[in-house]
Amino acid sequence: MSGSTDRTVRRRTFVLGTAAAAGTAALSGTAAAAAFGWSDDGSNYVVDTGADLVFKVSKSNGDLTSLVYRGTEYQGYGGMNSHIESGLGSSTVSIRQSGSTILISVAYGTLRHYYAARSGENNIYLWTNKADTSVSATRYILRVKKGLFLNDEPDSYTYTNSTIEASDVFAKSDGQTRSKHYSKRRVMDYDYIGWSGGGVGLWIVRSNHEKASGGPFYRSLLRHQSADGGGLYEILYYGQNQTEAQRFGLQGPYVIALTDGGAPSSSLFPGTLTTSWADSLGMAGYVGASGRGRVAGVGISGRNTAYPYTVGIANSAAQYWASARSSDGYFSIGGVLPGTYTLTVFKGELAVYTGSVTVTAGGTTTFNTIAIPSSNDPSNASAIWRIGDWNGTPSGFKNADLMTYAHPSDVRAASWTGNVVIGNNETSSFPCYLWKDVNSGILVYFRLTAAQAAAAHTLRIGVTTAYANGRPQVSVNGNWTSAIPSPPTQPDTRSLTNGSYRGNNHTFTYSVPASAWLTDTGQYNVLKIDVVSGSGLTGYLSAGTAIDAIDLLA
């Protein structure tokens, strides 16, 4: 959900734990604010923000080992600290104070990680600079002690009783499924993630993800809660269902923010946060506002106003995006690193326009109205019938909404099988996903007029992703069968079972000859759709694909 939606937070009352000793002064009972500064306790650098927050960073590996807010320790579950990945190991850790800012620097091989504190703020600012693949993925996980916040989110799995896939998808006794993957949200849908309870809010405000991969529609881990506690994530690169190569360089800031229970300040949100105070800190790879540019467009014509439009720019070094204004398509993307980018306009999540843009430091590259050619939107083609619509997502299909926060085996899912009749709720009756081992061979019934049956037609099946090279082969009335199409390039990890339908949108086309149709206009023609592939396992891990739209062109 978006940051604005997240402002409606779940609350409960709980008793604050015993105060912890931390920082430059002992804290007992209700913590009293101390002077801004830092100290060395032998094992950790201890930072007192001069507000209500004291935190510790290990001098040996850069882990966040303590997070005390108003006298209560929030850091830690299962005996683990908060850190990049699962911990970096032996690192070189240093600290320095520059006026009202304290910076802790962590060096681990080619990776650099930073924590910054500002006087009087209950925030920790973080940056991570990953230079190569020596660290496999890049995430920061804030590990939170159990029992401090209500555990009732879709990505919570404390109350589960069985593992149904890998070691990260679980089933509760009532048949509902849970996983840390089931966040519901795309990157562009949220500014922050976290929990609130007992007059305390604990949040991670995401970065602008300029060095992440996957674009605005990517879904990844955001948070989880288990029997041991909870985790809040900032995913800077994650290989699960990834559509792009990994990017390298300094990413941030992302912010650990503690509040009185409300949402974090919108001044911390990506695109809003001003960090000119960080310009002189000397972080590797840092580029301040003066070294960045902007892209703006006065409008986009040829839009279908029933859908939101997003403009993204990307190259091998960085990615950015912005929503186009619904009234006219105006967009503005700021804080862009200099370079030449591919510009893409998305209808929903379907690319309908591509171009190029060059950004210079301190400059604004302005587009006049971008015109989307009618032929670029497949919805504009005249169709005899259409299941769904072309928007790059399985929205509207059976079980589509549920699949962003549940496993396909979830008790809440409607049957994955069942045939479809055109003219009888065909979209909501058609399953959003097809698997070789689950519901391959679904039938679509439709009638043609005499004139339509006398001509050849093109059948199109749009998919949003595929698992294990699953792709559709079709037959008509049992007397014509298509060739097996070549598989398009798709992510090579799980997708359909871990909350994401997003891959590389692809359209399969089939030229169906007139001889395939029934000439009796009172009879139903029958389209059979099979999933074919020699890869995959069984059940919901057999070869499969997610559907965007299916139509028979006039």
C-alpha cells in the first residue's frame, strides 16, 4: 500500500520493557534526552542523538547491536543483530562527528556502508555502496524484538504450523498461507514500512532505489514477523523474480525512523528528503543535488484514461520513475544522475512507448507532449472477443488480487480449474495463472458469425511472466493445433508462488486458419489452452505462466 494508506496503522497497548543502559548516560525508567554525541564502550560505538534515541554499532563488523528508544530496546531477535545481508563479518569501522552530524563508516572488502545521526532527531540515515558481486544480494534487515508490535499482517507467520514450499512459505491451521514474500506492494506503492503500537512507531523509509533493479513495479521482501520477532527490510538488490541486471554504486539514504506512533515525517520520503548536510561527509560514490538533473514532460497523449500511467527512465547505472498526472500526463523525475537513459511510458504495467533521454547535472530535460501511437496499445486492436485487458497485469482475472499476498494453495483461492464461456463473466472466471500440472487444458467456448467463421483470425495471449519456461500451446475444436512457441526471456526463479506476477511482458500470437472454425453459428467453438515445457517440478512449481489478456482479433 502507499505511504498515505499506511498512515492508518494498527495499534495496541503494551507495557514498555525495562530501560536499557546505552549511550553516554545510563537510562532508567523513562529515558531522558542526553547531549548529542558518541562514545566507545569497547565493543561498540554508542551514539546518542540528543533526542529519545540511542543506538550502538559494532566496531568489529558494522552490525547495529542496540536500538533504544525512550528506554526500551527494540533491536534483536533470535540472538541476531541488524545488518547488511546476514552480517558482513570482520570489517573496518570508524566514526567521526562533524558539527550536528555523526557518521559511522563500515568497510568490508569493496563494500561500504554508512550510518548517520543528526542532533535532535530520532532517525538513523543509512547508505550502502556495493561495488561488485562479492556480496551476493544487498539488503538491510532491521531485526526487532518479539512481542513489541501486533503480529497480524499478511507477511506474518508466527501462527503457522506447516511448511508448504522451500523454507519460506507456510500454512496456518485454517488453510491460509503466510510468507515474508507476501507484501502486496510494489516498490512504487510505498514510501515506508513498519509497525506501530503502544505509542511507538518503528519504520524504515525506503531510498529512491536508484541503484536497485526491477523498476517501479518490482515486489520484494518488506517485513516479516515470526515466533522470534520481526524484520524490516530495505532491499537494494534481490535476485528473486528479477527482470534486470544488478546495478552497483551508492544507494541511499534509507532511514530507520522512530515516532510517537504516527507515520514517519513525509520530509524523509524518497523524492522529498533533503540531505545537503551529507554533501561534505566524504561517502564513497555520493552525488549531491547539484550533481543531478531532472526530466519533465508537459503531457502524454493517446492515453486510456481508465488506467494510471507511469514514466520510467533506466540505464545500466540507475533507474527512476514518476506517475503521470491523470488529467494530462504531466510528469517530473528529479534527482537523476547524469547520463543517457531509455525512457518508457507504461499503461498500468505494460510498456506502450519507449524513447531516449539525456540528463545533465543541474539541468532539466523537457519533453513536449509524448504521443503514444495507437498501434502501441494492443487494446486498440478490434477484437471479436477479449478476456481481460492489456495493461501488463493479471488484474481482474480469478485469484489475481490474492496472489500478491498468498500462495496458490491458499484456502481463500477459488478453484484454479473450470472452463470459460465468452459473454459469461469470462475475465473473472479465467484463472490468473496457468500451470502444466494444475490447470493446463482450460477450455474457452465462443460463437462466431458466419462471416467471422469464414476467415482466418489472429489469436493473442499476453503473459506477464513465466516459471520454468511455461508457455501456451493452443488448439481449436480439436482439428487444429498450434506449434509450440519458443519461450520468451523470463526470470529463472520462483514467481507465481511468492507473490509476484511481474516478469517480462510478452505476447504470443497464433494464426488460426478459417478451416479450424465451426461453420454452424449455433455451435460453440472451443479453444483449448495447454501449458507446455520440459522444465519445472510438480503442482504449483510445475511450469506456469501469468495471464495479461487473451483476445481473438477481428
